[in-house]
Amino acid sequence: MSEPSEPTYDIDVQLSETDGNAFAIIGRVKRAIQKEEGADAARRFSEQAMLSESYDDLLQFCMRTVNVT
């Protein structure tokens, strides 16, 4: 098994104890990225996130992109 890689952005996003709806998760992460990295990075994230094939795939993508707490 390979070592886990560092997230793309060093941004903390709390997803625990929040709305678990996939669109709510995308919105929360997108807003955090937009605040720290700008609109282009946020747009790229949301475009990629919408291509997730499942809820689990979306969560894994979020965890590869930001620090999920």
C-alpha cells in the first residue's frame, strides 16, 4: 500500500457534523478553495467533483484536494 499523498491545497474544511448532501459538500469545499486560491481553482474543483461516480468517490476526491476535518 502506498503512502497517502498530501492534499492539493493546504486548506482545512470541516465536513463532519455538517450537511452530508453531495452538493452541500461540493459547495463547502468550493467556497473554501475560492477564498484561499481564487475562482479558477474553485471552478476546476467543482468541475472535477461533479464527475465523481459515487458519493464515496466524491469524499475521496475532497480528501485528496483539501484537509477534511
